[in-house]
Amino acid sequence: MADWSARAEAYRNAPEQREGADLDLIVAWAAESQTALDVATGGGHVARRLREAGLEVVSADPAPGMQPDVICRAEDLPFADGAFDLVVSRIAPHHFDDVAAAVAEMARVSSELVLVEDTLYVGEQVEEAEKLRDPTHVRSYSEAEWRQLLEAAGLELEAVERCEKRHPIGQWLDRAQTPADDRPRVVELLRDQIEGDEYVDTKLLLKARKPA
């Protein structure tokens, strides 16, 4: 996890990570909860906002440099069944080695809600660009795939929303420490998703509940 520890400060300070309508929606969806687990917390923005909203939050991440409360993989959460009212993971699952196992773990340690936000799958050209930009990228998923993942984990989907994110292309490449030689190819692959000097992608947000 050395790469992610080295990137920690950049992710803590990136405006599109630190704020946005997507983050506001997560906070609104969490309003009924009192305890929460933030899985793959990254820059800690979900944990910060939920604490500001009055929740008791534990953050988890495999990278020590992200300064989580607990260092662990999403696929191996060291918590009891139903330990938290809410379990959330924001813009991280595309890095998970085994996303189905991670979703199953999130469902296991939640007593009520699981909230997931991640980059929506567009096509293999974008996937190639994402992996070239950041080799820790595993895969983005479609809405249909996310519905299947949540259902397989025994969760009932309550709401799905989409949110556009704009990333200044230079800062976006810098944050992942993309080698200079690879950057022109990344930009070429993403030509249909670039407007001006910004890469525009779509985040999918899903709210799912454990059945009573």
C-alpha cells in the first residue's frame, strides 16, 4: 500500500474528493443512522462529514498513510456481524481485488444500510485509460452489475442516483502519479470524456438495506 500512502495528502486536498453533491447525498441518506463504518476511507471525507452530522464513525483503509482508525482490506473487515447501523464506501470499489467479497463483508457488518458510490462503467477504452493512469484500478461496474452485487449480498436496493464529477485533467493525473510518458495516451483514450481541460465522469450512488 506504499503507493496509496504516498498519495494520501493529494486525496485529502482534492476539491472533487473533499466536497460535492455526491457527498451531500451520502450524508442525507445516512440521516437515520447513529453508527457508521467508512470502508476504504481514502482522504477521510465521508468519515469527516458523517462525524460533523453527529454520527459515531470508524474509518477503515488498507493504506496506513490514509490515517484510518483501522487498517484493513474491504474484503476482510475485522468487525462483528451487524456492528454498524451504516456501512459506506465512496469512490473506492473499483480498486477492490474482489468486489463481491467486499460487498458481502459490508453487508455482514451492517445492521441496516449499505451505501456505495463508485465510478460508472463506460467502456473498455475508458477502463484502459483508468488502468494506465493508475495501475491500482481494477474495474468499474455498470448499474446492472452493482444491482447484482448488492442482491447477491442479501441487500434490497432502495435508491439509485447518478452524479457528474469534473476533474482538472492535470491534477487528476498528478494525483495518481501517472508517468509523463503515459499521459498523452490516457488523454487520447479519454477524448470523448474530456471537456476543455476537465475529465468528466459519472458516479453511481446506491442505497441498499438489509431486510428485516
